[in-house]
Amino acid sequence: MRILGTLFVLSAVALLGAAGAEEPPAPSVESVAFIAGTWHGELFGGEADESWMPPRAGTMLGSFRLTWPESRKRLYEFLIIEEAENGEVVMNFRHFGPRMELWKNEVEAPLSFVLVEAGPGRAVFEAPDRAQKPARFIFESDETGRSLTIVVESLDAGGETEDSFTAEYTRRKAP
């Protein structure tokens, strides 16, 4: 009888616990709001600026500029993070050269990534096609919100990092 009573109590606790358990919230553009702002750093021997508008209506808009002061070489990116109709959070972007010349490998479609991990100060986007180069972006902010690190990775056929680079930014104050 004691065993039956114990089983009843354990079952009741398990059911109540399951009923009270909350599903983690679905990822949203708000999950990556920490990247909003204007950021500056050095990258590949040049100066890098990245700006993100805060989330609004399920979307964030970003731009990137990499320049080398001693030359006329320039690289630009136009980026969009948005909530897709299927509920996924996606990041799409294209690279441009001077005079907004689109990179030849991106004429057909932008590079595309899906948010696969989000938490306080961290977001990971991965390409549905792991052969795409790059295939993964990892955004991390420090607890003060004054620095942003972006790790960009290409993956091998087994999903391991094949090549990567890291951009380290500090938040720029508004002019």
C-alpha cells in the first residue's frame, strides 16, 4: 500500500511539474537586439564599422564598411535579420565593392543564415547549406554592452571549423 501511495505522489508531482513547465520562447529578432548600435574595430589591416538598427516589426537592418586608409580598396555589406514566415529568424546579406558592385558569387541570391542559438549576449547563425562560405556567424557581447565580437567560420564536410576570423568591436557613441 505504501508503494502504491508513493507512486501516486510521484506521478502527481511529475504531472504538476510538466503542466507548470514552460516552453522556452521561440527565437525572435528581439533575441539579437544586443547587436543594435554602431561598432568600430580593426580587421584585415583596415578599419571596420558595423551598424545595426534596433528591432522593429520583426526586422533589423545592418551595414558594414571595411576601408584601408592607404588605398582605395573598400568592402561593403548590407545585412537584414528578420523573422521569416516559417517562424525562423534569418540573416541575409550581400557584399559590394566600390560603386556598389555586387560580388559575382552573390548575383543569384544573398548569403543566408538561420538563428540556431540565442541567449543573453550571444547569437549563432548557421547557413542551411554548410558548404556555403562562410557557414557560421557567432555574435557575442560583453556584460557591459560596450564590446561586440563576431566570429565568422567556414566549415568542412564534417561540420568542423575549416577557416575563421574574428572581428572585435567597441561601441561608438552617437555623434
